[in-house]
Amino acid sequence: MLSVVSKPTKWYRQLLLIAGGQQQYNFEGDLTDRQMQLYGQIQTLNYWNTSAFWIHRPSVFDDRLTRGGPSCAAPA
């Protein structure tokens, strides 16, 4: 998702918001990776830029933790 507001208001000149995610499965269908990210940027009326970035990786199963053994829960 990408959202850009470039029409100036009394609070900011430009506002940008990007959200996304990804997930990965192994050949057995086990979820081995999941990630969500969020990025935001604002440009104030005096042309100062402020931005923030956030990533969240929840706990999933790791099939490489036991080197070929059973899948184990990996920490978030």
C-alpha cells in the first residue's frame, strides 16, 4: 500500500505512508518467515523532513534450527 498526499495543508507540505509485508514457506508448506513493515514520512511547512520505519517479525517455525530435524518455533 502506498499513500502520498502532496497537497499542502496548514500542518504539512507532504505526507507519505508505505505499508507492506512478506511471508515465506518451505517445500513442506511450513511457514518459515513472516514480516510486516510500515514507513511514514512528513514534510513540515518549513521544509523539515521527519520519517519513521517499523518492522515486525512474529514467531514462526524454523526448519534449519535443528539442522535437518523437526521444525522448532523460532523467537519473534
